[in-house]
Amino acid sequence: MKARKILTGSAALLVGALALAGCSGSGSANGDDGGPVEMTLWHNSTTGPGKAFWDKTTADFNAAHPGVTVTPTSIQNEDLDGKLQTALNSGDAPDIFLQRGGGKLAATVAAGQVMDITDGISADVKGEIAQSAFDANSIDGKAYAMPVAVLPSGIFYSKDLFTAAGITETPKTMDELDADVEKLKATGVAPIALGAKDAWPAAHWYFNFALRECSSATLEKAATDKDFSDDCWIKAGQDVEDLVGTNPFNDGFLTTAAQQGAGSSAGLIANHQAAMELMGAWDPGVIA
């Protein structure tokens, strides 16, 4: 059984609703002659239900495919990027790994470091997953990763800190958010935690404002044509500028990590030093 077939099968099995990419040199050498196949999988769920999901999914897959062993390794989110890049550059990458698509995926494709799995994705799987999820993990019409999770984002907040600031309802408009920011400042806490050192949490703010300002058609056009000429993109940037002008973030947010340690944005929320954080659905598991 060839390692290529094992890779595409495992990727399909691990679909949940990020994405899994496969190294172009995947699988143990024994896979080509019908012998046992051993593969490694790197992911970023180090605790709780996320880690349990990967442990169970790989165990179930191994049980259903005698002679194949996929071994999962959990690595802290920010550490994963650096370790993965080092492994790819050294030619010692994991066979399957979690990645986010976009420019980083394009770079690994250009370097010949990931496998084209287009032909291994069944029609049934394609029917269960939105095409846009595949598009985010495809380059020039070829799929290099399987969508694993499409997660919502939102503002997580501390009820205790809201109550202490006299905030009785969650803000529904930017004016209400700005007013709540001032109330929270008066209590001595950071209104909004932001770990901009890792870049992606700050990008969430621009993206969410773009969702507010741009139509679905404009967003879809930008995804395919890379056309950002519509005024809505500028308006989204102005929205970010207006928000930053209210000084809502924790001191030193540009050098604050997202999820590593008590001083991270997640740590500030967990320790009641900040009241809100714009983050994905995984946040409760990080700040718990």
C-alpha cells in the first residue's frame, strides 16, 4: 500500500467541519512495498477536548487500517509555526501537519514541500464541505490540504469585570463598545486584550471590520482576483484606526504574545486583567 494513498485517506478521515497538509515525501519507506506504514501528524491542540479529538481520531484511524500507524504530536500554536518551518527546511517534516492556508501554504507548494491531494478527495467529501473551504487550501486549482475546522470568532468577555464597571448589557454598536471601553478603563483593567506580537490576533480586527464594511460579493471577488480596490477595504482600515484611537488595548500590546504565559492576551483574560478579547472559538480552552 503506497504512502500516498494512506495520506489522502487519513486526511479525509480527519475532516471535522485550519486544514491538514501532507508532506510531499510522506510515509515510511516500507509503504511502497506493502509493508507497515508509519506516519506522523503535528497539530496545535495541547490540552482539553482538542487534544482528545486528535488522539481519538488517529486511534480510530489506526484501528480501521491495520498496518498503518499515524502518531499525533501536539505542539503549542506559536511554537508550531517555527518548528514546522525548520522541519520543512531540513527535509525532516512530519507527514501530516496542521496549517492555515494562504501565503504560507503557497510558499510550501512553491518549494515542493507538500503533496497535491486533489485526486484523493472523494465526491462525497466534497459534497459535505463548502467549496470556499477547499479554495482557501488550493493553489492554481489543486488542493494541498483538507479543511479540518471552520471556526467562528467573536468577542469573549468577563462578566465579572463588566459588572464591576457597571456594564449591564453587551455592546451592540461601535459607539456602545467605545463607551464600555471608557467604563472599563475607569476600573483599572485593560478593556481589550490583544497579543499583537504574534500578528494574527491583530489581523482579526481588520478582517472583522472588513466583514462589516464589504459585501459578500466583494469578499468573494477579492478571494479569487486579489482585488482590493473597493472603498470598503479602506473603510475597514479607518475603522481599525478609530478603534485604536480610543486606546482600548492592554499596555504593550504590540509586544504581547497571544497565548503563551500569564502575560499573554489569553493570560490577561484568565487573570481578570483585561475584560475582552476578539478571538476564535478555541479561546475558552486557552484561557481556562
